[in-house]
Amino acid sequence: MDNVRCAHCGFLNFADAGECKRCKARIGVELPGFESYRAPRRRALRWLVALALAAAAGYAVYAYRHRLWYGPEAPYAVAITDSEQFRAPLTVSAGQKVTAPNFTGGPTNRVEGSPDAVYVLEARGLVKFGPVSSAERVTGRVTSHDLRDPEAPPVMSEIKVRYDSARVELTPEGEEAAEAWEDAGDGTWLVPIGSREVFKVLKVGEVEAASGVETCEVEFSWRWVPNELGKAFDRNYVDFVMLPEAARGAVAALNWSTAHAYRATALLEREPGGEWRVRAIRRSENFDRKTELSAF
């Protein structure tokens, strides 16, 4: 049997019912002005759908343009990624000799207390500490007066602290790994712990032209991608949890994390119509010393 919808309340009735079971209005008879009420409602619904589709399309265009200009595939980001300075390995400085104060005055067979990355290398079996030697250093002087005898001359005494030192020696595994290390010439190794990847372009400065060359400053953010050794320097990895206390203290002092996006500023240049290339990368002026990694 056919059904018919009440024009007044919308209830579905049998076609031969004669009147609506819900509102008791006669089937097939509409109240005056009902159609004038229903038509605007349909038009409003169509406008809402159209606006939603337009907003979705606009956001898609915005996201595409944002990725095109500010994402990792943007021309500025590609130029930064391809630059020699950005591709250089991210390194940590590890001392070839460690020194720490010994306030206890007793004997020791380790040198601890310094936030040096060498403790991570030791935990990984790449280095070992040689014999510990001790020496006293004068760290200050103090003048004392005899309060019982105001006429007595002041007495000056030295403040001495004993320091324990040890040379750092490479293990057989460390000698093989050290082929990729660089001797900084100041008593430290520069040990590669990973690479960088551009996260996003943050700000693009005005393009300036001089002597036939266009230049532009681009502020960008980047993330650290650790290698196998580098995972021990990040508290997000289980490699850090497995470290002994001295090594964990050194990592905590460095405060590096793959979860952070670090900032830097690149100076780009190009010939008119040519490709952008990086002249130099420096630390961003918005650099936060407490939370960010300084790598440029």
C-alpha cells in the first residue's frame, strides 16, 4: 500500500488514512504558508553545504601552497638540504682527557662529575680511562683576621682543591669507530651522532638584489636524525635508559632531543632566474639556549 507524508508534521501515513495519526491534519492538505516556510529551509541547507565545500576546497589550496612554499619540498628547503654545511654530520665533542675535582680527599679509580660525552663512549665500549693522576690547584685566596687581637696583622691563606685526571684511551672497537671522528686539535674528538633534516620554513625575508645577485634570508626549523651512537644521546630512546649514571648525567646536561625542532637562519643567493643556493647558515636569533641544540 502506498504511503504519504503529512505536509504539516512530516509523519508517514497510509495514503487512504484521510488524516494524520500524529497531528490529526487532513492528508493532502497543507496549511497556508507551509511551502513558503519549507523552501527557505532548503535554500539555507544548500548554502551551508556550498559553504562547507568551499571551505574544504580553500583549505586544500592553502595546505598545498603552504607545503609548496614552506614544507620540506619548498625551493628554499631543498636548497638548504642540499647545502654542504647542512649535510655535514652533527657531532658531539668528547674529551681525550677528563678532569674532575675530588672534594673527598680520598683515593679514586674513576673520574666522574664532568658533563662530558666521553662517558657515553665509555659505556658503549669505545673508550676506556687510563690511570688516574691527582694534583692540587689553588682556586682562590682568603684573608682572615684574629678577632681576639685587633692589632694582629691579617693572615692570607690559599684555597686548594685536588683534581683527578685521566687520559682517555681507545678500545679496539673505538679505534675502528674513530676513523669517522675528527680530532679538533684542542684535546677533544668530534664524534658524529647523526644528521639533520629540514622540518619547515618559518619565515622568508625580502629578496634584495646587488651586483647582479639576489639574496634572501630564510629562517627554518630542522630536526636531528640520530645514528646508532646518537640514540644514546636522546632520552626518547631505550639506549639512553641503558646508560650508567655518569653517562646519563652527561646526556641530560646536553639536553638534545629528536622531539625538538631546532631553528636556524640561512642566507640564500642566486642569479636572477637561477636556482637558490646557500651562502651560510647561522643560529637563529630566536635561539633558546635552555631547550635548543646549537649546531651552527
